[in-house]
Amino acid sequence: MFANSNVLVINCGSSSLKFSLMDAITGKVFVDGIAERLMTSAATIKINMLDKHNKLSLNAPFDHKIAIEKLVELLTQANLIEKISAIGHRVVHGGEQYSQPILITESIKKTITQLSKLAPLHNPANLIGIVAAQQAFEQLPQVAIFDTAFHQTMPEKAFMYALPYELYQQNSIRKYGFHGTSHYFVSQQAAKQLRKPIEQSNFISAHLGNGCSVTAVKNGQSVDSSMGFTPLEGVMMGTRSGSIDPGIIFYLVEQLDYSLNEVNQLLNKKSGLLGLSTLSNDCRTLEQATSSDDSEKSRLATLALAVFCYQIAKSIASFSASLTNLDALIFTGGIGENSTFVREQILTHLSLLNFYIDDEKNQTTRLGVSGNICTTNSRPCLVIPTNEEWVIAEQTYSLLQQKNQG
Ligand code: ADP
């Protein structure tokens, strides 16, 4: 019987592994942490266990498998290991195959591998985490939760590109949308805060972190999202350009002798806030730099933030075409939850949609605080801290309960 609701959530990237052991029902976290710079000599693993902080740096470079073994060791010492009932994995790309959480089997692993061609930076790393966890927790069921799943309700008119149709039919080239788990979580929370059934709730949700995406949610379902075939499309981000004229790519290759790999690096790693400011991808650093004595530094930081906020505001406004009602705008992610400056700048562009910021509420709603930052005569704009780990734990637990009952 699947009685225990404690789930270990694993989010594995190419050089990092985040984990969180939590009660899927209450969201209470017992252990969390991150292993970073894996496979380099600077690899570290930080584990926060029930108020105790453990930071381990091993002398030799270590990989995902050893990071999980270290975690198992500490969980065993703390008598927590037998309290885990299942493992939930974040998997970035589920293609058109997966719109729901799925119990991981050998054939599911094969499909995730096949989908790697759509997400070469992410799915292979997610699989490394799955394999390492299967070795460490042989007896436990493992579930995959896909970042694209929430967006599988997008209608054709939203997900098709104006390219020859056979590229969709034969090569699966279409918009998928990402950050689905986060947009799902904050829209559920927003409906609760507004005391409306989620099936009747309409939102535009802006997840603004290192990666940024905006999603239109109609009657609780995603109907459009700014990220596309890859997470590169849409609004500019920390280091990603977001949408640009594809003609720039031809120009870079044909006239400026860029290789395709260099274009890829440029658009994914060297653009966005970092590229425009020439200073940093970090919103806090740029906000500080706007008042720097160095006038060029302050000019470029101000410019980068202005382009960022304007692009996000335009993306939000464009999604009014996807909805017939709008109950609230939602801000989440590190920037959306904390940056009073960015929120204010974005909302200044949105007065035509009847958004008017309340300065005092904007200042007090940050650092984990949730609430409406707009005036009483404005349409609501809710700041809601995201919690993708809790969604993964909750969906893992529900799936296994259904399987046990069915
Ligand atoms: P990720 O997408 O990697 O999960 P986060 O959601 O943590 O990233 O967001 C990271 C971004 O949030 C960074 O640009 C960081 O500067 C920004 N951020 C975090 N705290 C603040 C703050 N207090 N004020 C402004 N920006 C913040």
C-alpha cells in the first residue's frame, strides 16, 4: 500500500543536481540541497537537513551518481531513508507524448532519450539523474513530471509555426512551452487566493527567473506561452536573447563568419540581460548598477532592464488576444517574486489593460510574501512564490495512489 506521502524530488541538470525530500500533502520540506559544478574539481554538495546545514566538498571531482550516494549516506544517518516512498523527477521535454506524470519504466526512459533531440541540453541530464536514482533507490517507484506537460492544452493556432506543414508532421517542429510546472502551480494558487474554481479562472502568468516565460491560462488550462520549440523563444532572459529576427542568424554566419556552435552560445549564454548590459545576467547586480558613478555602466544597466521590462509587458499584452476574461496577472520566479523595480516598470506599460501598481504593496510583497500589488481600482496583479518541487512531489504521490487503487 502506498501510504507514506514523503517524496524525494530530483531536478538534475548537466552539472548540477537539486533535491528536496518533502511531504507531498503538506509541502513540508525535511531535507533539501544542491550539488553543483559536478565533474569538476570544484564540485560541492550542500544539504540542509531539518535546520542543520551540511556542506560537503570532496577532494576529487565527483559526478551525479556520487552526489546521490552522498545524499543517501546522510539520509541513512538521519534515519530518513526508509521514510521515502517514491522519487519524482523533473524532466524538461515530454514532447507531444506526455501531458501527465508517468511512472518511469525502461520504455519511458527510451522515449525520454528519443526526445533528447528536441531538448539536447536538458533531457540527457534529466536521464542521468533518473539512472543514478534508480541505482541508489532500487525498490522505489520513480515518476517523471514534464515541464512541457501543462502546455499540451495549447490549441493548434497557438502552437503551429508558419513553416511548411511537413516540418510539424515529420519533425515535430512546433511550440511546446516550458516552465509548465511553475505556471500550473501559481495559477492554482491564484485561483485559491481569488476564491474562484480553477476551471473558471483566467490568468496571464509571468515566470521571471534566469529563464523567463509568460503564459496565458484560460479556464485553468494553458492556451499559449512565450517559449517555443526551445526555451530560447519569447522574452529576453538572463543570458538568452529571446525572440530575434531569424535573419540575424544568417547575417552572423554569412557575413561575420560565426559557426553554428558560436551562434548557439551567443544566443543562449551571452545575450539577454548579460549581453545588453555587458555587466551581468543577475537582476540585482543590474539594479544596483543603474545608480553607479560610472555613467556608461549605469546607462547600459538601465537600458538592459528597460528592454527586459518592455518585452515582458508586450508579451503580457499580446496574450490578451488568447483570453476573453482576465482575473489577474501573476508574477513569479526570482525576479517576479522579488524585484519591485522590474514589476513597477512592467506595470507602467500596462495601464491600457487597467493595471495600476500600489507602491507600498509592491515594496512589502517580496522575499516569500504573496499578495496583490495593485491598487483597489486596478485589475489584480498577484505575486506568488513558485514551488515546482511541491507540484512534482504532489503529482508523484497522486499517480502512485491512483495506481494502487486502480
Ligand atoms: P532560476 O531560473 O535559475 O530558478 P531564479 O528563479 O532563482 O532563477 O531567479 C534568479 C533571478 O532572480 C536573478 O536574476 C536574481 O537577480 C533575481 N533575484 C533574486 N532575488 C532578487 C531580489 N531581491 N531583487 C531583484 N532580483 C532578484
